Amino acid sequence: MVFSSIPSIPISSLSPTSSSATSRSSSSQSFIHQYPRRSLLPSRSSCLWRIECGVVRAMTWRRDGTVVPLGIWQSGDVVGEGLTQSANCQIEALTDVSVTAIAFQDWQPVPEELLSHLKQAHDLMIIRSGRRSDEILLDLLTWLAKRFGQPVNNGTLIALKLTHQDLADFSGLTRVTVTRTLSMFEQNHVIHRLSRQLVLAPDAEVWHYEI
């Protein structure tokens, strides 16, 4: 994919309301790099990206071409090839994002940052290991709602514009299966659509589909 970044912005010009990660970028030479939605962040083994604003996903591939999700990251998180030890790691912007480059050798993570990476990998592994497509997809939507959810009148809005292919990549299901299962969820009032986003019903976690 070909992309170009918007000209870098000195980090000192950010609003005080920006991510708390901004305050940890102590170097006066640090710059904010901006990338539009669906672009790829440059992959460099010697460089990490601290997300100042927005959401990205990290993924890699098996030899057969199967997508392996590594996590979804948002403001304050640090991502990069060096954290995955995968030579073909790809980081894609799911929203417009602003990031700061950090030299790998200069990064001094707190334990919580490392545990966050491990927990995401564990959570996605458990979700993808489900036996039924409806179970897998509902677990994924519930996980997304807990991480990116916003309360609305009739449930929790998953505040990300994810395509059926995105959900397929994260769940390990096919796009056709995801589309069919989402339609079934709508018919059973487990979810409903709001523009291009999904709202998870309040009782979705206790819903059980009888085959």
C-alpha cells in the first residue's frame, strides 16, 4: 500500500488535552507524525511508535496467508515491530492517527505496558479458539465493547468503524460467516447498527443462540 504522512508537527504544539503519553516524550526533538485511516505505519525494527491520538491494529501472517491479529492499540500505547519479534508485522491505522517515533533502545517501559501486550495476545487467542462462529464473534464484539465502548440508550456503541473483513481477520472466521452471523445477531436483537458502527445490547453477554 502506498501512503504518505502529513507533515510532522512539533510535539510542543499539541493541546494539553492530548494523550498522557505526550508528557512522556521528553525529548524536545520529538515530532508528531500523522497518518490517515487505513494507511500503514512505517515498519522499522529499531523504532517504536507511541500513539498520541487514534487507534491502530497490529497483525502478521501465517505461511498460508492467514491473518494473525496481534492487538488493537489506542492513545498512550506503544507499538512496533520490535515488540512482536515478527519480521512481517504490519501496523494499520483504523482511524486517523498521530504517533511519535521512539528509538527502541531509548524505550523504558513500565510493567503494565508489557502486560498489556501479553493480555491482548492471550485474549485474542481465547476468542479465536471458540467452537462456534456465533460464540467467537459475540466474544469478539464483547471484547471490543469493553475496550472501545461508549454507553448509549440501548447498549454499548463500539466506537470503531470496522468492516466485516476486519472482524473476520480478528475472529479467524470468513467474511461470509461474519456477515451471516451479524445478520442473525440483528434478528435476535443482540446488536443493531448505528451508521457504520455496531451497538451491543445490554444483555448480549448472557445471550445464547440455540442451534
